[in-house]
Amino acid sequence: MRTKVAWFTLVVLAGSLLFAALSIPFGDPAISDMDDYFIAHGQEQTGANNIVTSIVFDFRAFDTLGEACVLFTAVFGVSVLFRLRKKGEDYEYE
């Protein structure tokens, strides 16, 4: 009996969350001043025909550079961990 009540509660909760998520109006932001600015001035200020490219590489260049540094550091760290094991040696797990 308890499992039926628990499942019913879980289904009702999941349905409520799904309904709440689907009731949010997508594609119609409440504040779009920055979007309008990028669309209106993006090509003349950056010279890029693609608005996404102009935002990523011109307006947010330092942010993109930071993300690239984090990605490079992660790849470098994993490659160092793989190189620590010498060829032909297997680790023994205790």
C-alpha cells in the first residue's frame, strides 16, 4: 500500500514539474535590450556577417579565451595522468 502511495506521489510531482516547465514561454524573453543591441550593431562594430561568431569572438573574446584555457588545462592534466604509467607496467589494485 505504501509503495502505491509513493509511486502516485512521485507521478503527480513529476507531472506537476513537467507542466510547470512547459508553461514557461520560450523564445520571448522579458528583457531583450542586449539582444537588440547585438543584432543592430554587431555587423558594423565587428565586421562579421554571422552574429553568433561576432558575439563569441569579438564581444565575449576574453570569456572564450578563458574557456579554451580551462579545456586545454583539463586535456593536459588527463594526458599527464595517462603518461605516468610506463609502458608494459600494470598497476596492482589493493
